[in-house]
Amino acid sequence: MRPFMDKDFLLTTETAKKLYHEVAEKMPIIDYHCHISPQDIAEDRKFDNISQVWLGGDHYKWRLMRSNGVEEYYITGDADPREKFRKFAASLPRAIGNPMYHWCHLELKNYFGYEGILNEKTADEVYDLCTEKLKDANMSVRGLIKQSNVAFIGTTDDPCDSLSYHKLIAEDKTMDTIVAPSFRPDKALNMDKDGWLDYIRVLSSVSGVKIVSVDTLKQALGARIAFFDECGCRASDHGL
């Protein structure tokens, strides 16, 4: 039986192995849809534990936990980071066959050197190993980006965002990776959600367009697209 997550994981033919190891493996990553905070990149954030990295804002992991009946207290609540990780680790075995399962184990292997299986029994072992490893200077946000050979990052940004951290990154000569904003206007159309009118007031203010109709809403969004374009934006995304 082949080892779990070996160097040829998912590579089932000799042609696949050749194409990956001789070509694709060495190519830079163009990450056009990324949820890393521009502030974290600008400030080169360092993490205290794996829960901050994995569970701080990954809604896919949150969805897995919710689907398995985990209380919200352990997902987005104030539970201890180790307790949150234990709950996630206990949920992960139920995701076998889902990319989530493979992503997590590939990350543990490639960035933390962990070759085992993450589950309820190994949660504390993995948590401690990752916490110690995160003390390494190369495990900061920029360190992880550099390790991963990322040439371009498109973050996810709201039309009302000032993009101030993008400007700081662009001015930072020590940053080799291109970091660009991506236009994500979901909140502008979420009129069924609480706070929509407050959001429209903010959008009106930052765009300089008085929003009183669908047409003026489109004008406001158009003004923000022009602003994003000036700041290097070349992509948009919408959670329809």
C-alpha cells in the first residue's frame, strides 16, 4: 500500500508524475482568489497557534464544523483556541472524500512536517507541533507566501474599502509578490440582510454618489470600480 499523502499523491500515471515534478511543481503560484487580509500581509502577521491560521476566518472549515453539530461557541465564539482546534480535528474525519480533508493534511505535511492523520486523538499533538513551528520567522504571513512561491495574490475586498493596506504593500520595496485588490460587491446587493441600508449609506459616502435608485447604485459601484482599477485591481468576484 502506498504511503498516505506521498510525493506522488493523485499522480496515477508516469506522464502525470513527469508533468508535475519536472514542470508544474517548480512554477510560481498565481493566486487570483485569496482571503488573506491585506493588513496581515502589510504587517507581516505572525501567528500564535494553528487555530489562528486555520479557523480565524476560513468559512469552509466553519461549515464543516457546523455540519457536524459543533456549537458556534467553538467556531466563531470565544472558546479557547486549543478547544476550537479539538472540535475541528474531531470533525475532519467525516470529510474524507472532500478536498478539505486533503488540503489539511497536505498543509500539515508541507509546512509543519506532520506525516500523521489529524483526528480527535491526535489534535493536541498536532496543535503543539504547529504552535512550536509557528515561532519560526519563516512562518509569518510573508514567510509562508515566499515558501509557497507565490508571484501574485488577488485579495477579496469590499467596494467601500479604502485599500490603504494595498497602498502600503505597493510602496514596500521588500515585498516581491504582487498583491492586488479584487472587487467583491456582495454587500451592495444583500438587501435582504440586516444592515443593508447602513451599508448603502457608507457606499454613498465613499463613492460620492447619492444612492436613491438602482441606477445611482450602479453609478456608485462604477465609481468604486474605477478607484479599484487605479489601485491595481484586475478581477472581481461575487458569491451569487
